Amino acid sequence: MSSKTNTNATKNEAKPALVPKLRFPEFREAVDWEETRLGRMGGLVSGLTYSPNDVRESGLLVLRSSNVQNGEIALDDCVYVDPSIKGANLSQPNDILICVRNGSKALIGKCALIPERMPLCTHGAFMTVFRAHMPSFVFQLFQSDRYQKQVDGDLGATINSINGSQLLKYEFSVPKPAEQQKIAECLSSVDELIAVQARKVDALKTHKKGLMQQLFPREGETQPRLRFPEFQNAGEWVEEEISKCLKNVIDYRGKAPPKSESGVPLITAKNVRFGWLDMTNDEYIEEDKYEEWMSRGIPQAGDILFTTEAPLGNVALFPREGKFALGQRLLTLRAKPDRCVPAFLFHSLLGPTMQEDIDFHGTGSTAKGIKSKVFVKLSFCHPGVQEQQRIADCLTSLDDLIDAQTQKHEALKTHKKGLMQQLFPSPEESTTL
């Protein structure tokens, strides 16, 4: 054997084996995956530039970034133009719609497969369509960490767009078409499970919203449309200032808390979401400064946290005893046990009537806020404590059900992410033969 032949053999032996950790049985002896550019798997279809004068109440549907929701096409927010408009490239089933330009960086690269039986449609200039030879497989590539890393690498510090020619240069590892199809079918079936679970969660949230509209009086009324049987003859609800039902209000204003890298977890306005409290803390105050900072009052289980600005009107129940510090722009509301059930007040503040009242009394041009002395004077309509408890128990049990279904949804997404890490090889982890 010649020295040149020996050199080639050595190079082949040193070549990394590009294979996934998990492979379907029929492909375990198949050839290795290979690196390729996106442009070899299909092509781009440019979007339509149109003006407000082109918009119609019906006609040719123009898909935009708002129509891409959780990897699916959503038609809740639709724009139409005249079907005869020049420059429109009609979309086809299984085209992959991609957001390539947007004011929000978080939306760049988000995509969805255009399904069968869509209305006649095109896509806007801030979007592009990738028309693939194996669309279901390429769509899964677009859900991978490798795709997101390449998107993030293009955006940089200030750029909020992806150049089409650059997108076609994105690199991926791919197997032969038969294995692509098998992987796509597997992951698409998981996507269907995730979508079904998401619809369950949305349906429960919609049910709760409708139920709250029935269980609480409408504006200007003092009785709800729906009452539990034992309270049918309990009379009208009482309308009074929120302050009449509160034992204590703690307003965390003034100077900022003394933050540190460790110590007592600090809950700020960003931790208070609409209806729940995010207890994943990344801010702290020093242990020896805790008592001084919290001298105005320590939060207790059952207290209600209310954001007074940016974002205004978020509400959460403080879930447990423990050592936590509270930051600025928060009110801690402690109900009078003989007048108000904390969970009832919590759900009331989430209701549309209270939220509209909070927004109406908020002030500020760029970021609305409400002062504590204004907030506590807002009108609060409530029944007796026993009926409050009954309503609170009903809505809390529904919240528990929503939480359980949400956790199932998150578990499915985590399962898919782990499955993708097994089904797609990583060039960085490829082994040398």
C-alpha cells in the first residue's frame, strides 16, 4: 500500500462519526449523518410589501408575526388585502412561515408550518417562507437549539432581523430522507400531544374567565348572575372601599433595598405575575440588613401582593411563611378575617371590573401607576364571609386544575426537548472513529 493510500486511510479513520445518541432500529447500521446548509434543503419565498391603503375587510390573508403562536398558525388577528395586489406570493400547505424582522428580538426566528385547508394567503415583508423538500423534518430542525444559536448569532446587540441569504447558510446535521421522515413523524406526534394539552389549558382558562363573570356582579350591580344554592336568598352584596376590609397595608416605597449576591431572597414587582407568584429569585438582600429593611412588616402566608406600577395591577397570594424580603412598587394587603376572605379579595382583584377600575385611576403617560391611598379607596363589592369562602374555594380548585394541566403541558415540552437532544447529533459531541 502506498504512503498516499495510508494517509487517506488515516484521515478517514480520524473523521468524526456524526450520529445521534438515539436512533430507530432500522437505521442503526445506516450511514452517518452529514453536515449541510439550509439552502440545500429548499428555498425562500419573499414576503409582500403593502400599505394601509391596501388593507381590506376580506380578501387575501396576509400572515404576520402575530399569526405565529407556539409553533402553530393562529388566525385571531388577521389582515387582508385585495387578492389582485401585485407582488404577493401565495403560500402553500407545509410552507414554513418564519419571522425574520420584528421590533421584538424574541420573535425573530419563530416559525410555524402552514397547515392544509388554510384560507387563500400570502405573508408580509417582515416574514419569509421556507419551502422545503422535507418540510416536516426541517420544521423540527427549526425547533432545535442549534437553529436558535444561529439565529442569536445573527442578531447581535442591535440587529432585529435575519438576512435571507444568511439564513440559507445555516448549517444542520441531516440523515438520509427515510430517516428524516421517521424522525419528523415521531416529533410531530409529540407536537400534537403538546398542542392538545395547550388547548386543554386554554379551555380551562376560558371557562374560569366566564365563570368569574357570572360569580361577580357586573359594574353598577350588587348581585352576581350566578349564586350557589345556599346563598340564593342572601341579599345584595355590600359595596365599600377596599380599606374597610383590610387589617393592614404595607407600602414598599422609598429607597431601593440593599441588594447582594446572596442572603435573604428578594421578591420584587417582576416576581408578581397576574394571578401567581414567581418564587424563582435572582435577587437578594444581606442577612444582617433584613430586619432593618422589613421593619415596616413581614409578609405572612395569605397576604396579597399587588403591583402599583410597571406592570400595574398584577396580583398574587403570598403562599407560605418564610424569610423573604419585598421590594419596591408593591403593596402587601392583609384582610380582616371577619370582613374579607383573602382568596376572595385576590380573585376579585383579578376580575375585569376591578382591573378596569385600577387602570382608570392609574396615572402616568409612559408607565401607569397608582398610589396606595388611591388604591385603598377603590370600591369593593362583596357578600358575607361564608359566601366569599364558597366562591374562593370554587375558583381556587379551578386554579389547581389549571396548574396541574399546565404542569403536564410543560412536562411534554421538556420531554420533547430531551428527545430532540437524543435524536439529533451535535457536531461538538461527535466521536472520532
